[in-house]
Amino acid sequence: MNLFAFGLGYSALHFLRTRCGHATAVAGTVRSLEKAAALTGEGIEAHVFSDPAIAGCVARAQALLISIPPGPCDPVLEHYGSVIAEAPALERIIYLSTVGVYGDHGAEWVDETTRPEPTSQRGRERLTAEAKWMSLVAANRQPVHILRLGGIYGPGRNALTKLREGTAHRLVKPGQVFNRIHVEDIAAAIGASLDHAGPGEIWNVVDDEPAPPQDVVAYAARLLAIEPPPEIPFDAAELPAMTRSFYGENKRVSNAKMKRGLGVQLKYPA
């Protein structure tokens, strides 16, 4: 398999480094020449997003992994949509999205049959991008798998790290819960999607146990045998607009379809 990844960030790189050994070639985009050089040293062919060589990479690709977030438009489709539509070898596309497209459901359970009703601008942009990718695929008969991810954590990006750095907080909003997902389990879902023989579908990639965020920090503090930071009432906290918007959506997201349809067994279920 020849794989090209638009956006060699935290999740995509983890997949390439740990789960992509069966690929005949891997390449992708980065933001800087310095990062491109570092990844090329690892054996991952990397190009800055504007590199003219990307068109040839896409033409040779059998699979695309898309992890660049959209803004008012999707940068991948805006710059490379026509190239992707005409790619002769392309067999499937994996698009990394977010459970934020579901919006607020008052801590009730949602699944892939739930109608998305995002309340944040980021969620609305993601939902628009999902529809555009599905439209491209419908026109060219290339299956796209949309993976809606929970809050991402893993090595160097977790509550333990934040506690050690002194940046962890325990915001308390009564009834608030979030789903999370370890980067290793994201990699497993990407691999399973690439191997999936059926048509493209939407999959929730989340853990088994949505939990109050302050409880996650308290548990991490117990693991480190330190005192957790004090609880801060959400209504009294001074928060960036982005952080406050995350707390404006409250839901429990089911991963049953992913387990059943892709056969993913979570390494970090809670």
C-alpha cells in the first residue's frame, strides 16, 4: 500500500511510526522544511504543503489519510481536490474528524445514527468538511471512512504530563462528561479502516467510559502520588473562548459500531 497523509501531526505520525509497517511507501505534509528534513531522516517522505511534488505523491497513492483541520474552507480540498479526484490508483480515504459535530446532548448517549447539530464554529466547519469529502467520494466512487475522534491523549500529551508541568486544572461543571481516546487506539482504528473491505462509513473513535474531566486529573494525581490541583467552579473560571466552547457541549459517545464493524479492541478503554 502506498499511503499519503495530509498533516503529519500527533495522531497521523503515531500511526505511521507504529502501525504502517506493511506500507510499501509513506509520505505526507508538514508545515516547515525543518520538520520535513527530520521526518525524512526517519524514512518518512515529508513535504511542505505547497510543494509541487505533492501532486505526484497523490497520483501514486492508494490511500489518503487526512488530519488537517478545516477553517472556513478545507485546505486539502481547496488546493488538491482536483488532483485527488483524478488520482488513478486511489482506493480509499481516511478522514479524521471530531465528535464535536454532534453538538450538545445534555450528557445523553449518541451514536453514528444521531443527527449532528454542532454548536461551535469548529464543529460546524468539521461537519461541512465531512460533507465535502463524502461528496467527492460519491462522485469518484472512492470509499471514505470518517473517524470522529474524542479528546486525544497519549505520550507527552496527557494529564500526567500536565501535572508534572504544573499546568493541570480541575474545572468543575456539574454533569459535564467527555469521551477521550488514546493515540494508540486511534492508530488501531486507522489501520482497521484501511483494511476494511466494505464501503466507506462514519465511525466514532472514543473510549468506553466518558468521564468528568476533573476526575481524570484527580486519578492522574493519585497515580503520581501527589495532591491534585484544587477544584475550580466552571462559572467562576476565567477561560479562553476555545476552552469555554468545549464545555458548552455535553454528551456520551458510543463506540459500539467501531468495535463491531472494524473489530477494534481498545488498548486504553477508560
